[in-house]
Amino acid sequence: MHIYDTLTAAVEDLGNRGYEFDFILQQDCIECKSIDLRLMPEEFEIDEFYRFEGMNDPGDSSVIYAISSPVGNLKGVLIDAYGAYAENVSPELLGKLKMHHD
């Protein structure tokens, strides 16, 4: 695991280490729109994760996940605010993310 001062530094370093795709959360999967790919929770692994606290507002806190998948042999990042996904995703996806979040 690395230590990053900012979310931007983490994104840049992970990109340099091959985490080139950007994922977003959907209800039951993560999606990379640039290559039109959806990955179900069982199709990806969380290799690393980093938390960042907002300087002035705890609501500005976020987490970045370094994701890899044998589907397409790809790596990318998923950035989300703490707890923002809790009501919007399936129990399976929530469980996958939460095991690395608490």
C-alpha cells in the first residue's frame, strides 16, 4: 500500500501503475463507459483502497478503489464518497465494497 496526500496524487500514481480505466457505480455492477463494460461483483477484485478526509467538511470525504479484473485483463479506479453508495447498489456490490471500506 502507498501513502498519498491527495486524491489527485493517488489517481495519478495508480494510472502510472496501470490502473487506466475509470469505473462508476451502477445499481448491481461497476461500469466503464469508455469501453462499454460492466463488471458484476464476482468479476473484479479490489487490489488497494485509499481514504481521503475533507479538510473543512467531513461530507467531502472520499475513497478510491484500485480495481482489477480477469474480464478483459484490465485495471482501473473507482472513486466514491464515503457511504454515498449505500442506498443505491445491490447487497452483493455493497458487500464487496464495504469489506474494504470500514
